[in-house]
Amino acid sequence: MDCYPSKFCVSRAAEGFRRRETVRSDVKLRQNARHFATRQALRTPGLRSVAKRGLVSLHTKVFIEKADPDRREERREHLDDLFAATVDAYRAALEAGYSEAEAREITHVQANFDFYNHGWTEMMEFPVDEVEAHYDRHEDFFGAHGITIDDPLGEFRPADGVADAPATPELLDDPVHPHAEGGFADDVYVEGEDGHVRVGGREEPSDVDPSDAVGVE
């Protein structure tokens, strides 16, 4: 859910995508060929475990850098376990027919629920007052898998649990969100390689090579 400046948002219309000006200054997801390659790798025996390790390592690296520097190392093991579980949720969402962008956003929402529950507001990608709105939009998937705001992993929680990490609940009283951008709880917003922002993302390219996936190289 990396955020990048954009002047336009493309919304869904009967005749396809149309560009419209928007007051939003950032998007929630990027999407390029590598995301689709990673999706394919997670479906390919022999590549699946490598791609999963790559995704976990990448997400832990990205999010731990958003944490308070004094708190990073104590959260690392927890984040590894959290993201390993959300990769399983990502695969399940794909198998249930969700688009690549929708499935990936579901996992980011799960992670943000976890950050919210721990009071790790500096790591959140949307403000605390949008937590319920993000849950509501993906309620069908969350409900089918026992996921709630209080239990972000639901049935994807590992049998041996997730490593503990100290919470900072006091930050919820006056949350600071240096990496959060509000106003994106109504749909999935994706910036493509062309720099345009589209609702729902793009179709999968025809020439996807799973060997280009995260971690596989």
C-alpha cells in the first residue's frame, strides 16, 4: 500500500475506465507486472515457499522502517509471523475470486488491524477512525474466515501463534499517523505503471513470468 503523489483518479464506468480529477493526493496500492508474477509464483509448486518468504521479508522490512526506531527490533519477529499469515489470506482471497489488488488490500487491512490493536499508530496506513469502514468493505471475506478487528488473522492465525511484541496503547489516545492517508475506505485505488490511478486495478498481463516474483530471483 505504498503511497505516491497523483493528479488524477480513474473511476469505474460502464464503458470502462475514465479519468477524473480528484482531491486525493496519494494512492493506496501500486500494481505492476511483478505483483502478478508473485501471484503466479504463490500458485506454483516449487516456487510457492520461496515467494512467500520473499513477501514476508519485504513487508517486514517496509513496515519496520515505519515504526518508532526504538521499537523496531522488538516488533520484528511479530511482523514476520503476521505477514506469513497474511500471505496465506492473500492466496485464499485469490482462490475465492478476488482480484489481485483486492486480495492484496485485504491483507494490508488485516495488518493495520493488528497495528491498531497494538497501538502502533505510526505504522498504520489509514487513520484509526477508518478502521471500521475498511472492515465493512471486506466483511464478506473477513466473516467467512473468522476475521474481526480484534482478531485480524482469524483462521489464518498460525497453530503456534504469533510472536508477542509490546503494545503502545497510549498512542491511541492521540494517534499520530505519519504514514496514513484517509479517504480511501470506499474502494480499492491502484496506481499503475502508467502513473494513472484506477479503481480496482488492472487486468493481469498476458506475459507473466513467475520467475520474476518477489524472492524468486
